[in-house]
Amino acid sequence: MFRKVTTVMVTVFLLLLSVPYRNIALAADSYTPIYTKADLDAVRKDLDGRYRLMNDLKFSKDDFSDTGWKPIGHSEELPFTGIFDGNGYRISGLYVNVKESYGGVFGYNTGTIRGLSVVDCDIQASVGSYDLVYAGGIAGYSTGTITDCHVSGRVAAISTGMFNNTYGGGITGYCKGGSVTGCSNASLVTAKTTGFTPYHDFHAGGIVGCAENSTVTDCYNTAATLANFCGGIVGMVWQGGTVERCWNSGTVAPSHYTRIHAGGIVGQQNDGIVRNCYNIAPVSADADVSAFVGGLVGDLCNGTVTAGYNLGEVTATVLSETKVQAIGGIIGNGEGTVSDCVYLAVLPYDTVYGTSCSYATMKRAGTYGGFDFDKTWVLTDTAYPFPTLRACPMIGSFTGPTDTVTVTTTAAPTSATTTNQTSAATRSESTVSTTEPSHVVLQEPTDNSTMMGIGILLITAAVIVCGFLAFWIVRLCKR
């Protein structure tokens, strides 16, 4: 009898040891593991589920039809409402070519997406007349939360008709009442038309095409953006919200649009606040009728811009004889409040917002009144001689008027380095090289699965020991 009981207990204990700790943890916190492309595709069958990517997924063109990947939660009526945890892994080679309003890995998101990298993607959404189109590397449209996501490749929102607007963003085309935090983009972002041009507005941002009453924080962009409402971080800020602790090194160079609103950080700002942001890339516009172009914000209709700086050259060309243009080192056209902003004196500008400084002056901490160097900013004597953000470190290289410096790190907002889409735009003297390693380096989210597994095993072992002792106590009592 003793041998039989002992054998059973030892067998149970060994079986428990063979169970992967990670799977025990997944079962405990109710996440569905994603191991294969088929698993990812199956997410659309339960849009309210909780999912966790367990490894990298690599797609090729052979995996898709002409329209490519069908976005998860492809409409406002059937949005993704659950939680998708990328777990520090990446999806590469994703191809999307939908003839509908929402394009991305996810189409319409109202849930939570975090810790996901989308590498070497080719994402395009297009519609005809009298409709809207939204394209993003992570989600076409989002009212939810997107955190620690990183994209490289190409994103395009295209109108093929008339009387419609397009929205393209490296992370999401349109964010309404949501948040985008700790994300980066290295994909060329375009919003345009192939049809009749009047009555169109095209919005492109390195992170978000249009942010309506939303927050965009701790993000950066290193690739080109092209649209008539065009920003290195956000194309348009609408009805308030916050863009904070962000930087841009991707060229902002829209051309061949009737009217252009272009900024190193935000194209047009309608209320809200842009705070603790900087731009180090050229900003230019080639417009038919009007151009509002600024180092940080192109057209400040209302709101506040504070504690920021610009090193990029700002230029514009308007073809019309009755042209309207406003060019500024910080703001192009402005009706809001600007404070504690400085810019490099590369050219004389039309509008004077902020303080014009020489290259040498921009290296001094005393130049940046109103900057919080205790909590938000840091200025060192290392490779990059200008202030950087503590929560969103600088990467890449910068060529200034008198010297060249290069900054290389393996950590971005939450440790990501992505492939950059090469821009054909011509860089000026104050330029940024954003060629980066093709490998994506991500800091994996804290994983407590091992500790949970050990805890479960300890409890099980305690139960077995108690059972063993109880057996012998009963046996001794019977004697």
C-alpha cells in the first residue's frame, strides 16, 4: 500500500514539473496565446478576447490575396474591444490593400493594444467618393489605448474619388478620445488622392494622422510624412488634447497640394497643448495657394505651445500670385499662446514666435528657460549637444552648421529600434540621418509567469506532503 501511494504522489509531482510555467500563467490570467499566423487570424472570431503574442510572426506576399490582410475589427460596427499584448514580439511583412475605410493590423480599435512591433509593413486603405479613410501601422482608427508599439515600412490613406478626407498615421490614422503612449514610427506615411482634388483634406502624422481630444505622449518619428495637414508627430490636433514629450527627425515635406499646414511636430493645432517637444528635421511646403509652415506647429489656430525647440530649416513655396504664406521657426501662423520656445536661426522667418538663437547658444542650458531639467529634460556634453527627453531618448545622428554628432542607443520610449523608410526628400544643411539597424530591439514587458508557476508548484507540493502525512497518521491510529 505504501509503495502504491508513494508512486502515485511522485508521478503527479513529476507531471506538474513538465507543465510549462508560461502556459500555467496564461491560464491563470485568461490570455489566449498566439503562436501562428492562423492564431492571429482567429482573433477576429472573438473581438472581446484577451490575447498574447508568444513569438515573432513573419508574413510574405504568398500569404495574401490582392487585398492582403483583412484588418481585425474591420468596421465601427465590429471593432476590436479586447486586449492584445504583443509581449515584445514583432509581426513582419504584413501586407494590407483594402478598398474600405479602415486599414492596419487592426481596423477599428476600442480596446487595448500594447507591446507590438509591425516591421517592414505595406499598409494601404483606399475609398471612393463621399467617404472617409483611415490607415495606421497598428490601427486605422482608435478610441482605445495603444502603448509601446513600433512600426516600420509604409502606410498610406488614399482617396480615389472626391468630397472625402483621408487620415494616415504611423501608429493610427485617427485617435478619438484615446491615447498613444511610448510608440515610435519609421514608416513613410502618406495621405493623398488619386482622384478629383477639390474639397479634400489629407492628414498625415508620424504617429497619429488626427488626434481628437486625445493624448500622444513619449513618442518619436524618424520617417517622412506627406499630406496637406502634415506633422512629424500628429497631422492635426482637433478639439483639444495633449501632445507631450515627443520628438521628430523625419522630413516633413508636403508638395502639390492646394493649401498646406505643416509642422515639425503638429501640422495644425485646434486647441489643446503641445508641450516638451522638439524637432530636428527640415520642414518644407510646396503649395498652389497657401502654406502655413512652422518648426513645431504649422498653423496654431488655438491652444498652447510651450517648452519646445526646433533645429530644422523651415521653407515654403507658393505658386499663386495671390499667395498666402506664413513661415516660422516655431509657429507658421498663430492665434494661440507660445512660451519658452527657441529655434535655430537658419533663415529669417515671416513670423516671430519663440526666441531665435545661434548654434552655439542652443547648446547652453541657460537658453532653455521654462524647461524642467530635473524631471523632463537632460542636457549633457556627450554626442548630441542639445536637450533630450528623459522618457524618450534620442537616437540617430544630427548634422549641424558647424559640426556633426551621432547618437546611438538601444532604448527608445520602451526600447525599440526600427528600420527607417528612406525619404527621397532633399535634406538641408540642418539635417538628420535616420538609417537604423533592421533588427527591432524591444524590452519585453515584465513577465511574472515563472514566479506564478513556482507558486503553483509549491502549493501542489504542500498538498501532496500533507496528504502523505495524513495517510501515515491514519495508518498509525489504526494500529
